[in-house]
Amino acid sequence: MTETKEKASVNATESSITGRMSTFDHEQLVFCQDKETGLRSIIAIHNTVLGPAVGGTRMWAYANEEEALTDVLRLSRGMTYKNALAGLNIGGGKAVIIGDARKDKSEALMRRFGKFVNSVGGKYITAEDVGISTRDMEYVRLETKNVVGLPEYLGGSGDPSPVTAFGVYMGMKASNKEVTGSDSLSGKKVLVQGVGHVGEYLVEHLVKENAEVTIADIYDDRVKAVVSKFGVKAVPVNEVYDQEMDIYSPCALGATVNDDTLNKLKCTIICGAANNQLKDEKVHGVEVLKRGILYAPDYLVNAGGIINCYWEIVGYNRQAALSQAEGIYETALQIFRKSSTENIPTYLAANQMAEARIASIGKIKLSY
């Protein structure tokens, strides 16, 4: 390739990346690569108006770097809105590591990632997400103090999954109250798609309330473990959208609410822990409203985990974290009322509430 062509290729790439950053108004992207450990990662800092960007690290076997970039841009933006709506004094960020968490993860890889986190000087604080455990956060902590979600014996709050699941459960009860007038989930048919840490804890809450629970997961061992523990039903992942259900609860990866699935889904409520459930919020957020399906904005109901991590930053108090996560119930009802009164999709009502808080705090900061 000639020097001119090389420059043109570099400029085109830079233009594409900066253009995508501008789309969602991201502040910073950090591309991380280390041949020795096999690390390939992207750190996305979306907004720091409310404080340092906080958000988990996800490890996933993305098909390519473009898919990873799309995911981290959407996830980091979602963290800004999630943290703002939850009333936390932190901004939004996220990181992804490209690879199979069951095969490619190692102490060396996680520690190298920790060095990259440390390199942004405290603008980004990481935690665990899909494919990452508290043990992995221990390795990251060896290289940077900018990490939460640490085990209790290291002064952290431990696994945030129980608090995340509790928040989703509160959001689900609020959703049912909006639709039926009662927040009882007894007898409700709930399909939980994805039974990792959060999904399993959610299933436990639902079973205790006598909901009729069905599960699905790409990993057979997870399905067998949860079926054995709670006595719930299971269906293959390719049959999820053919099931009759009251509540669809996506608790794995995002974009499961799309053109294809909406033509099959038989539910009145969508409420789950997965991030970015709407493939295109402007399209599918409107479409669920048209179809009479109540969508509980994902970054609202799954905020329990980040609430738990936030309390780790300011001084951990488990009861305070659970109490704040319980507040997701009332926030959800506020969003549903705003959506109904203004005849706008629930995602837009939530976005507007989050943006209003960021704008107001931003004005305070600018006055100094």
C-alpha cells in the first residue's frame, strides 16, 4: 500500500470512529491491545458530568472488533443514563474484552487490562459484568485502585448480582402494577432468558412469589443447575419467542427486542436485566408502545448492581444499597406515568428524566 493510500485508510478509520463517538456524544475511547496476554479490549468513557465514569467490564467472544465497538458504545451510554436516573454521583463508562471468558481469560490478561484502566487516570472505574467475576476484579485491583465489585475480604461489597436481581424484581412488580393494578407476580408466566448470576437470583425471587417460571440459556450446565435448584421449566433458546408468557425477561445479551422477535413475542411486559434490550430504541421503543407491551427501561431496572458498587465507592452499606435498589419500584412508576401522560415511549420518558438531572448538575459545575 502506498503512503498516500495508507494515510487515506487511517483518516477514514479515524473519521468513522470519531463520527460514531459524536453520535452518542462520547468523551473518550481507549483501544487496548497486548500480544503477550492476548488482550484485546476497548474502554469507552461516555460522560463524566456527574463524576468519574463507572461501569463494568464485559468479556465476550464478539464476531469482530466492529461488533465489540458497537456494544461498548451503547453500553457506556447506557451507564450514563442508568447512573443519572438512579441518583448516583457518577458518570457512565464501560469496557469490553474480546474473547471467550471460559477459555481465554487468565490472571495475566486481567492484570494487563488493569494497567490500561489505570492509564486513564481515574476517569474510569471498572467492575464485573458478563463473563467477569469478583476474582477477576482482584487481579485488576493489583494494577489499579480504580475498581469496584471486589470481594468482601478485600474491603469490597462482593458480588453485585443479588442487588441487581432485586432491582429487576422491583421493576417487574412495578410493571405488573401498571398493567394489572396489582404488583403481585403470583401465577404470572415469566420467561427468564439467561440464567447467569443475575438471572438465577431473579428466578429465586420469582419462585418465592409463586410465579410460573420458564428459563432458557445457551449453556446447558446453567439450565440444568437452575432447573434442579428451583424446579422451573426450561425451553431451548431457539423456542423462547414461541412461548406464551405474561412477562418476557431478557437477562443475557442485548438487542433481543427487534423486528423478528416482536412479530413472535406473546407478552404484555418486557422487564429484564440485559442491557440495550431494544435493538433500535427509536424504532422498537415506539413499536412496543404501539403493540400495547409495557417496556421497563433496562437501565432503570438493572441499576441495582451499579448502586451496590457506588456504595462501595462512598463507604459500603449493604442495607443502604438494597434500600436504594428498592426505590427502582417508585422510579419505574414515575416513568410509566410520564409515558402515559405524554404518550411517549417509556425509554424516552426515562431518557428525558436522566438527561434533566445531568443538565442541571452540569449547570452547577459550569458556574464555578
